[in-house]
Amino acid sequence: MPTIGEIINFLETKAPLSLQESYDNAGLVCGDRNAPCSGALTSLDLTIEIMNEAIEKKFNLIIVHHPPIFKPLKKLDGNNTTTAMLIKAIQHGIAVYAIHTNLDNVIWGVNGEISERIGLQNVKVLSPLQHTHQKLVVYVPKEHEEKLKSALFDAGGGSIGNYSECSFNSEGIGTFKPLEGANPFIGSLGKRENTAEIKIELIFPIHLKFQILSAMHASHPYETVAYDIMPLANEFNEIGAGAYGDLPYPMEANDFLRFLKDTFHTGVIRHNNGPKRKIKRIAICGGSGKSLINNALQINADSYVTADLGYHDFFIPADNMLLADIGHFESEQYTSDLLARMLNKKFPTFAVLKSARKTNPVNYFL
Ligand SMILES: [Zn+2]
């Protein structure tokens, strides 16, 4: 039986908290990381029904997409739904964990799942985040090159898209003079040493910096390691908000809207007129995605599928793009399937269930 902390650590390797937006409050909301996990329930939102379901099933972890605490709370007095639910969670020893915009900002997260449901091909991030990676340059004696490189790769360095173990290696001569108090691996005190060294260069995601530097120090023979860390302005296709890709074949706008309605079981789709041409390139953003309308226009999307659009938003694309609001819950509903699937794969012998309860607070009066 994994501990709650082990489950959280796994989720955070997939969607590091450092990728959450500044306004967000993802992470462990309440609960004990050291407690063994008796079962985990996944849901888009935390509601009293979801809480009761976890109690009935004797599960002590609820993983939600939307953080139950968003604005700071001043009292935990049970006088509103949020605090009443949290008191109940604590009383029953239930941990609540929110995986929110950090899961929006990785291509294998919320938007990857939506892309999969729509059947998009060649999927990329719509608005890549910047400053997600850094570059490590480290100098090592030739005979220790392989050991160090393997340790850096194992710690998550050198991955670019569908390629792992990417690095550049060049030979050169390193110099150093050990001073009093030094305990050099090579050379002697007060004498300049010239050593054949390899310069290894590789990139790594910033959230793995601690692991990368620990691996470097543990696998390097020198007492004092010479290395540089450099910021990068590169953007990566996997890290950022929204996603876009192509339908396997072009569709008429009405057929595409019907397909969306069926796939996302939405009561109503609000949309603009859209272009006359067929629809093939699709941009998406689960949840409130109005801020990415212009990004969708920039990549020449035929349609942008999102939620929470206001009246004026529908004017923005004019007739250049079919803008479709399929509902917030509807767009993100498969996130709980994604979380349950990810956890079942990692911890196959342990109970993870997607709650069957719909938490959508919006109804459609037809
Ligand atoms: Zn949302």
C-alpha cells in the first residue's frame, strides 16, 4: 500500500507544482503525507457527495482538479460549504489533493486528454511556457564521463520531445591548482594541473534542478565540481497552456459541432458563425480559455474549442475561426479518467477509482 506522499510524488513528477499559474493553489490541501493510502477517488471537483463517496468506500485520498481552497480562508468554522467539507475530510482522515493548472500546463494533462477524445493528430502546446528548462555544462575527467552522463540522464536530464539521453560532449584540457586545504582527486598542492576533460552539455527541466545537481555531485570524482547553469529562452512543445492538432480528415462545421456535442455530452454548444471552409486544425483549452483565442488565431486554427466565453469574446475571430464553448465541466470531465488511469498504471495493485458522480453545477433548461 503506497503512502499518500508516494502518490503525490508520482503525480508531481507528471505535473510539477512549479508549473502551476501564479494565481493557483494546487497541491495537498489537507491530510497526512505519511499515512498509508487505503484508496484514492478522482473527481473534477470536491463536493459533499464526493466526500461521502470516499467515506463509504473507506478511501482516504481524494484527488481533484479544481482546488477547493482558492482564496485564503480566515476561519475553519464550517459556516460555508468549503470549510464544512474540509472539517469533514480532516475528521475522517481523508487527504485532499488538487492537481490544477500544473496539469493544464503539460501536454499529457487535461488538454492532451481532450485532444485524444477529439482524435487530434500531431498535438502541440498552444501557448508554450517560457523559462521551463535550463542548461547544465559540466567538466569531468574522460574516464568518468560515462558514469556522470548516465547519472544525469537517470535524474531526468537530456530529454527533448521524443528523445532522451540528448547531450553534447567535447574534449579539452582543464586546468586547476589545488590550494592549501584542498584534497584533490588528481594533482598536488601548489602545482598547476592540466587534465584531459570532457565538457558535457545537456538541458533539464527546472523542477528537476535539485535532482540533477545531486546526481552530478554524487557521480563526479572531483572535490569541487566545475559546472555552469544557464537560463534558456527555448520553448518546448510539451509545456504550456492549451493544445492544437489536426483532425484525421476535414469536417463541415455543423458535423464537427455535433461530434463535439456527442463526445462531451454537452447540453448546448455556444458558437459564432465561423468560416465557410471545412474544419481540420483544432485548438483546444479545457476550462476557461478565453485568453488563448488569439493564440488559436495565430496558429490558423479552423476551430477553437474551450469554455466560459463571454458575449464579446465571440466577436474576436470574426469569420476566421469557429469558436465553440462546450461548457467548463464538459471540457474537463475526462480529467478524472486521466488521473485514475495514470495512477492505476503506476500502482496496479492499489484501489483508484474515478467517481461516477457528475459535479457539474450548471444545468441546461431546454
Ligand atoms: Zn477548470
